[in-house]
Amino acid sequence: MYERFYRLRERPFALTPDPDYLYPSRVHKEALSYLRYGIESHAGFVVITGAIGSGKTTLLQTMLRGLDGQTTVARVMNTLLDPRELLESAMIDLGLDPAGQSKPAMLKAFGEFLVNERAAGRLVLLVIDEAQNLTLPALEEIRMLSNLETEKSKLLQIILIGQPDLRDKLDRPELEQLRQRITVSYHLEPIDAEETSHYINHRLALASIAAPLTFPRDVTDRVFDRSGGVPRLINVISDAALVYGYGEERSEIDVSLIDEVIVDLDATGVLGPRSNPNRHESVVPADPAAAAALARHNAMAGVAPVASRPAAEDQKLARELAERERNLRQREADMESRERELAEQRRVLADQYRLLNARQQQAPAAPQGQVGAQAQPVAAAGAAQAPVWPPASVSASAARPRVYAAAPAFDMYQTKRRSGFWRRFKNTLLGTPETVLEDSL
């Protein structure tokens, strides 16, 4: 694109982590020294953290390039893995085949490989990039792998590279044993304005095939102000400046051009929101209670909270989810209470039904002789006594006289309906005899 116009061999601000373009700034030289010290001293764990785009991967590539032939390296780049998958990835990168093996068998094979490498005089180095994505069980699995050791030294050297979130995870109480085994730790800080100027012109000089193009100091200062000293953002702005300069056929990059570039990159969202590259903590702290205490302290001290928009949206979403969970729990409690009430009502109804059945079963039945006596027609009250049964011809011993009481006439059970007034009046006029009751007058 613009390489021939600016007499460059290649694009000097490509986003790929190329060790050839590593600028030896103060922080990068210190981080590289820490890495080399941790490897040479056979330290337990080495942890290197830095903000997004701070050059961690480029630093790692430079370190791996400088290793000798007596070091065997297993590198894990994708860290969205569970503990077993993490072990499988490390074995595959070392040339081992974990297919079809149980976890104890894989650990046995992995341990035998480490012993054989140590017997051959080689050091095995396990490098895990983007380690902030590891779950707590995966980090605990890494700690267990570090237990593979001899009486004198470790069989496995482990390097964790990640964003500031990794430090928050390592500060959790569950990972106390892992944190105590970290012997080398370093955090990459952003470079300052002066180093930003040297960084840009250093890359231009490395890519140039003639007299190198240089960015003036006022231009690099504008780049530093917008990028915050983060190398990846510096590359994005500088590369866009060369594209704009090539499009307008400008042989030099001035302030007006770089301002136009920054405005356009902000308008299109390429640079994203301004972040705090100096932060050492995660957006979501590992200890919510400590974060709340810190927020209260800052509020009392009049310090404005530093929070990005995504963090605020995450907090709002978390509150909404918590409210929904409370509502669901309340509904479940109401349903359980209603079910208990219905069960109690069913129990009371069942008890009442059993009690009613028991009372009906305990009620005495009418005697059989009484039913027969009521069925026999007898004389009215005051009549002569019914003849004795059996007749005299039957033996006296077998005969048992039975006396039947006179049953009342059926008419007595009929309701006496008193005649109406007009009926009695008519009967009186016509002379029809009708008994006149005394109480009806």
C-alpha cells in the first residue's frame, strides 16, 4: 500500500507480535530480565501481566527466541479450557498423545516425559498465554502439575502471561497455595511520551530501505495523548497516519494530519473508549466486600469512581438478575405455602369423612321382630286381645304365646288439614254437615 511511497520494506506498525520490532523500553527490558531470571533460577512460577496491547505476547516471543536447545517448550494459547483439556493441550504441544487415556494415565505419561527430559539435561517450560481466562479449577490443576519435582528442583517450569485480571484471580483465598509458589512477578506499565517517540521512529527505521521517515515530537506527543502509551494503540494510530499521508501524497506527517487521523478513528470507533492503562486490578474485583469498602472510602474522600461504561452496564445487569432471582424465590415460597394449605384442607376433609363413616357404622339397626310386628294388622286400641298362637293342638312345650299390640290406624299419620273459611261458610249456607272444631271458630 504505502511501503513504496515511504521507501519501506514492510509495514512497520503491523499488529502481529514480531520480536524483530520489539522496542527495548524500560518496562520491556525489565520484564524480559525477570523472565530470564525466572527460567535460569528454576523458579516455581513466573507471572507477567500487563494491560491489553502492552506488548506481552511480543515480549514472550522474544524470550522464546532467545532460549537454547536444552529447553523444551509447551505453549498453551487457548485458555478457555477445563482442567483435563488444559492437561491434554500441554501434552499435545509436547508431542504426547493423550487420546483414549484416563486422567491418571495422562498424569503418569506426563510425569515420565518430564523425568526423561531431565535425565537428558533438558528443561521443560510450560507457557500459558492469556492466563486470565483460566478458571479456578484450571489454575489449581496447574499448581498440582508443579508438584512434579525431584529432591533438588522442579521438573516443570511454568510461566503465566495475562491481563491485570489474572492478579485478581491469584489474590483469591482459594488460590493461596498457588500464590505462595510465585517467585517472579512483573507488571508491564505503559511507556511514557519520550519512549513513545523513540518507539515510533525505531519501528520506522527498522522497516526503512533508505533514509527513514520520522515523526516529529509534536506528532508523537499527540499519539501518546490518545493512546496512553499502549503499544498496540500507538501502532493503530501510526499505521493510519501513513495511510492518510499516502492518500494525500504527503511526504511528511504533521500535526494537522495526525489530528485528522485521531478524529476519524474516534468517530469510527476503531480506538474505542479511553481506558485506564495503569490499572493493576480487574474491572470486576475478586473480593466484592473489599471493592464496596474501597468505594465508600473514595466517596468519603471525594474521589470520583473510575468505572468504564461496560462495567456500569454489567452492574446494572447484575442488579436486574438479582431482582429476578428474588422474585422467583418469592413466587416459589408462595406456591409452597399454598400447597401446604391445600394439603391441610385435604387432611381435614379426610378426617371428617372417616369420622362420619365411623358414626354410621356404630348406629344400632332396627330389631327384626319389631319390623314383623309393625307389618301385622291388629285391632284398634281398646279392642279384644288377638288370639294366642299356636293353637291348643300344638304341644304346650313347643307353644310360646305371642301377644301382638294393636297398631295404630294408617289415617292417624295423615296430616289433618283444616278447612278454609269460605268452605266452612258454604257448608253452613247449604246445610252440609261438617264438624266444626272449637279452635276454628
